[in-house]
Amino acid sequence: MGATTLTARRPQRWLLVVLGAVFAALLLVFQLPQGAWADEDAPPEQEVTDFYFGGLVENEGQPVPGVTMTIEGGGFDAETVTDAEGRWRLYVPEKDDYVLTIDEDTLPEGVIVDPAQLPEGIALKQGTSGSFDVAFGLTGSKIFNLFLGEGERVTTSFVDQFVERIFNGLNFGLLLALAAIGVSLIFGTTGLTNFAHAELVTFGAIVAVALGVGFQIPMWLTIPITVLVGGLFGLALDAGLWKPLRKKGIGLVPLMIVSIGLSLAVRYTYQFFLGGSTSQLPGAGSSKIQIIGPISLSPVAMMSMGLSIVVLIAVAFWLLKTRVGKATRAISDNPGLAAASGINVDRVIRIVWILAAALASLGGILWGYFRPGVRWDMGVHILLLIFAAVTLGGLGTAFGALIGSIIVGLLVEVSTLWLPSDLKYVGALVVLILILLVRPQGILGRKERLG
């Protein structure tokens, strides 16, 4: 009896250790130097701060009203329109390097930004005709005027834009697949639709900021540490919450509601510690390198795509060639038969939770680079796309989740050729509905028999 009691207590001790490590990581983030987290995001109506860019837009000595000006940098973006006198002002949260863009579609017909009349020290970004790298001097304001002139606008061809968005879509689809495969594996082995998976994505990005920015640990070391910590978080969640609920025989619908509550609790815990601030991972916003023809990628984007491909190949090998991977597929096909054949179902589910959380943490890091920016609610922004990818590929199939993620990523990015960027996620969800009308089980899913 004593040995049995001792054995039963060991998982509880490990659970306390893991939970303690998770909350210690959050506390470390909370105690980071203030430089690790940027100022609050400004609301769309432009919050007045101590730092701003401003100036005047003129054409042949006359003010040009109605010209849209945008500013981006450090995870912040804002826009304004020149007034009747051609004046504009854009407030930013802090002194930093920014990119100022003039929307050429709002310029008068036959008028362009005249490079010969740009203020001293201001030059067009390479490959653009209306964007500039801007920075502050000693003061908190930067004023310069933009003078227009007659000319023909240099535009990027449709083919070049299409190719660029194809590569952006592949990059997005690959990082989406890291999170979607975890959702699919959890659903396949437990039947749970885990709405808290978004917070696992956010967790990885937060830990990466804590290590890479707060403690200046190189990213090549930060990434594997973050993946390991993410896996421990998944272990703690299964041992402390999901396994006890499974043992009590709780139904799938109540479990799904629990996951929604867990999602809200963890998300607002992040906000409590971090506030509404946005931070950048090291190397975010790096300039693009011309690869071939219209294809140009930043070093971070190339790293993201390469790392995603390597990890996804490793996961595929694990599923197809290892005993645990084969057991995972067997449980997904028929849990009762798998248990009857001698497979330790609880042990496999525990491993699946660890793997899913680790993949989600890696996806969170790459999502923090792709956005760019790390926020307390960043994971929930792609939660519906993750579910869309899993459903499109076929519920419970990891390879289906991969295919679905690639399709969703491509649709999201390519759709911006025709749709406003605010609606790009809608296009992917519409295509999902159309495909499911034709093939309800998804691309690789099996047709279920009802009744």
C-alpha cells in the first residue's frame, strides 16, 4: 500500500515542478527591464505622444489635400490624410526607425514623388517610389516636406506581386502548419477541440521575448529552449487538467467549453503580466535580399521557412517510422481497438500533448516574426485559420492539417491582390466553406457513416 501511495504521488510532484517553472517564466517576463516591451499600441485615432513625424505635401507650390500617409515600425503602424493645406502629422510611441509611405493611389493623376526635391538625408527605399526610411534626430519630432512633380509612376507588375505573395503564403502556411498539426493530433487522439491552443502559440512567443530580448540569449539557443519550455507547459496542462477530466468521463462538449474557459483565463493572465504592449523579437523587420527575379526574402523569412520544413519532415518521420508515432495514428483510427491491442493510450496522449505544445511554441516564435510583433493576444488572431486548416485537411489527420495549412496560407496572402488586407482572412474561410460543400470530410479525411 505504501509503495502504491508513493507511486501515485510522483506525478503530482512532477506536476508541481512543471507548473512552478511555467509561472516562474511568466514572472520573469513581468520582471524584465522596461526596454524589453515597447510602449502601448496607439489606437486607430492617433494617440498624441511626445514623438511625431509631420510636414507638408506640395505640387508646383500648391498644397495637395487628401493624400494618405502611413508610418510603420517596431510593431506599430498608423495613417493619416493631408488636410486642406496639405499638412500631415503622425504620432509614434517612441524614438525608433520607421518607414514612411505615401499612398500613390491618392496622388493627383500624372503626379509622382519627385526624388530630386526630397529633403536632405531622405531617400526613397530601394525598389519603391513612395516609401522612405525615417528616423528622429536629437528632438522628439521630425519635420520634412514632400514635393511632387510630373512623371510616370513605377509600378510592380501583377506577375511580380503574385510571385511575392506566393512565397509569403508558403511561409505563413508552414508556420500555421506547426500549430495546426498539434490541434489535429489532439483531436485525433482525444476528440477534443482545443480552443486554448492559441494560448500555447502566444506562450512560445512570450518566452522567446523573455529569453532573446530580456536576457539577450542568442536566438539559435532561445528557440530550442522555448520549444522545450512549451513542451513542459503542454505536459503540465495534460497532467493537471485534461487527464483528470478524461478519467472522470467528462463528455467532449463540456471539455470543449473548459478549453474556451482555459483560453480566456490564460490569455488575460498574459495581459495582466504584460499589459497591452507589443515587443519585437531580435532581427524582426530585417531588410529583404533579392534571390532571383521578383523573389526577395529577408534572412528571417528564409530561416522561418527552412526551420518549418525541417521540423515538419521530422514530425512526419516520427508519425510514420517510430512506435509511438504509429501508436498515435492507431489511436486516431480506433482508440478502443488500440487499447485492446496493448497500446498505453494515456501515455501516447501525454506525448501528443507535449509535442503539440512544443510545435505551437515554435509556431508562436515564427508568427511573432511574420506579423511582426509579440502581443498578449497574438495567438487568437490565427485560431480560426488553424481550425480552418485542420477542417480543410481532414479532422484528426496530421498530414491533412499540413495540406490545409499550406492552402489557407496561400489563399490568405494571394487574396490581397484583389481584397483589402483587412478582409484577407475572410477569403480563406469562404473557400473552406465551398470545399466542404463538395467534400465534407476534408481533403484527406474519411467519410463518416451517420446513423
